[in-house]
Amino acid sequence: MKLSWLIILFLILFSIPFLATRPKNNLSVASLPISLNLGLTPQTFETVSLIFAGDVMLGRSVNTRILKYQDFTWPFKKISSLLSAADLTLVNLESPFRTGCSPTDTGMVFCADPRSLAGLTLSGIDIVNLANNHINNQGQIGIDETENLLSKAGIASVGKNIPFSITVKNTKLAFVGFTDIAAGNKDIATATPENIRSQISLAKQSADLVFASFHWGNEYSLKSLHQQELAHLAIEAGADAVIGHHPHWVQEFEEYQGKPIYYSLGNLVFDQMWSEKTRQGLIVKLTYSGQQLLKQERFPIKIFDYGQPTLE
């Protein structure tokens, strides 16, 4: 018993010097600042550039000129270097590809010779929007052949009710396409508010940036209130930029919630030589770092000889 008391007394006496030197601020070990180097650094982003351009129609008089000059890259010869000067390039493909197209300079049912795909590949076009009112001009067979040819050429397509996603330089990008003009095919994405919200919300879940392509508006006119309502809806749903086409005129530009909206880029490759505005188009280049838009560049073009654009 005495031995136990002696041990306790010894422990008390031994602890006194340590108690006297205890920090006066009464910080516990848990509250002391800790500096750890785990080898982690903030995520860094390289700049990513994207080019958007308007309607590409490789049928009708564009096709007859291609055959005349015996050059399936002819429409893109004078703009291919610009279209290639980005990490990704997207256009609206207005005409389906179909083997056996009969050359014609008339009509509103479009058909492009599959060999004209060479112009898209020459220009470094990576993505085409298929959600438009002419994609079904050759029926389901034309859509299937178009998608097969694009896939073999390494060109992605959007506008069929599912987002397309790709990672470029550590930045996750997603693209969706819609048409507000009847496409005549149930698989083509229509621009209903429900569809716009659901697709963009789905794309936003796994992407740093979402780009929405719209085929909409009234031909040969400035933007409509309905276009603006859909564009604002897309931005509110999570889109980082909205790109439009179909009116065959270059329409207004707007920023909404800090995001760019190009209501129509006009024609890129088309045979509408009957007016100045239908011969004019706009190529837009957007440069990002992560989710930050660093720069917007606009390049006006003008079409000559029923289908060959050049920079103005």
C-alpha cells in the first residue's frame, strides 16, 4: 500500500515541470495549425478554342459547281485554314449525304454527294449539327448514310436527343443540338422547353462547358422574340454559349448572364446568290480557360460562284 502511494507521489512530482511550461493560450492539439504538403496543386487549364460557323449545304448548285470543277473540296478551299485553326470546329450540316444523288440546280430537297465529305475533313470540322429541317430530305436511309460517313471520317454529330461530350486539354466539353423547324424525323431533337432543359442539364452534370446549337427563327429576317426566349432558357439551364442558324442571314449578337448568344451565323456554304445578305456569313471563334471565356473573335465571310466562301 505504501509502495503505491510512493509511486503516485513520484508521478506528481515528475509532472510539475511539464505543467509549468504548458502553453498559456490553452490550445489543444486539434486546434493547432497544421501545414501538410500532400503534393497537390490547384487544377490548371490550358486555353481551348472553338470555331462555330453557319449553314453548310453541299447539294443543288453547290454540287453542280463541285462536279464542274472536279474538286470535292472546292467549297472550302479559301476558308479551310481558318476553320482548322481551333481545337474543335462545329457547323450546321444542311444537306444529307446520299449515294447516287442526281445533279440539279433547282428544288428544295437537298442531297449531297458523299465524296463532298472531303471538304469537311480538309477544313478540320469536328462536329456537325444534324437537327435541322433538311436532314430528312433523303429519308432515314439518308440520315443513316450521313451518320456512317461522318463516323468513319471521325466527325461527331449532335441533334439526336443525346449530348456529345469530349475532353480537350483537361476541359470537359458537351454539345447539344435542337431544331425549332420541323425535321420530319422523330429521332431529331426538337427545341421544346422540356427537351432543352433536360438535355442541357444532363450535359452540365459532367461538363465544364456546354454549347447549344439551334436551328430556328424566320428566314431572311432579324431575330424573333421566340428565339430570344429559347436562347435565354438554354443559358438558364446551364449552356455557356448559344449558336444559331437557319435564317440565312447573320442575326444579332447578345450576352445574357455573361454568356454569348449568336442568333444566326448566316450561310457558310450555300448557293443563295440572289442577295447580299444571303451571300454573307459569320465565323465565330471562342477561346476559354476552364469555364472562363477569354476572347471572342468574329470573321465575316462572303460567298462567290454559288458556293465558295472567302474571308471579307
